[in-house]
Amino acid sequence: MENLVRKLTFNLWYYQRPPWDTGISPPELVDFIATHPPGRALDIGCGTGTNAIALARHGWQVTGVDFARRAISIARRKARQAGVQADLRVGDVTKFTDPGPFDLVLDIGCFHSLPPNTRQDYTRNLTQWLAPQGTYLLYAFFKSEGENGPGLLPADVELLSEHLTLVSRQDGSERGIRPSAWLQFQRHLTVP
């Protein structure tokens, strides 16, 4: 029931403009695109497709997935209007089965919004999605131990680090409200 309410809530947000949907790709992604050759990319929780479209414009073969049907509908329209190809799908990222491999898995705000009991499934999927030496680029905000709602705890970063190598971390704040970070991981050469 809780998952149904979450899906409904997110879909309803997309009948307006959700506060997280700025329509602008963040400079961290723009820098990544400028310093890496195009390949295959997976945009997790792609919303209305802003970042999937930015990647496609720069030659990336992009798959975007989001569980909000309304968001994917808008993303498909925006991609057509932009004249780019992107495979935009409605789906649950904890059950998404496209094995990749993807050179880039981008997650801006999805992982930290997942219920804690589904994060292990998502993390396991990352090793299947990422190509050897593939990059996982994650933007997330943090919460305090015991705080309800979305956000990462140090244990979540440790969980990711069990499967991936942390390459860089750039700390900041989410709209000046709470601590956040851009985390760049790379797939281990061999999966433990």
C-alpha cells in the first residue's frame, strides 16, 4: 500500500512542476559529459527526461527509467521535440532488468528516495548494469539517524562501497536546506 501511495504522489507532482525538476542539467553532469566519450547511459529516476536528453544530444545512447508514468509521458514528448532518441520506460528501478552494460548510470535523487528495504536490491543491480570501469554518478542528500523520509545515511554509502569504488565526493547542500553530495563510483574490476 505504501508503494502505491508513493507512486500516486509522484505522478500527481508531475501535473505541476515538482521542485526537483528544474529543467536544467546540473554542472556536474555537464562536466562529466565534456570529459567522457559517449557510450551507453542509464538515467535512473529520469523524471521528465532533462538529463537523458542532454546525454542524447551529446551522442550518448540513453535509457531512462522512472516509475511515474506522467513523468515518462512528458519525457517522451520532450525528447521528440528535441529531436533526440532516448529509450524512456516506466519501471521500478529495484526490479529493472536491462542488463546493460552501461558506461554511465546516472541517479539524481532516486536512490535516496527509495525505501531502505529496497536499497540492497538496487545496489546489487548496479553491478549488473555497469560496464567494467563504468561510472555511477549519484546525487543525494543526507538525513540524520532516526529521521524519517528520504535521504541517505552513512550506511547507504558503505553499502554502495561494498559493490563499487568511490572515486570522488563533492559535498554541498540541497537547496541550502540539508547536506548533500555528488558521489562518483566506478565498478570494481571484479565483483566481490
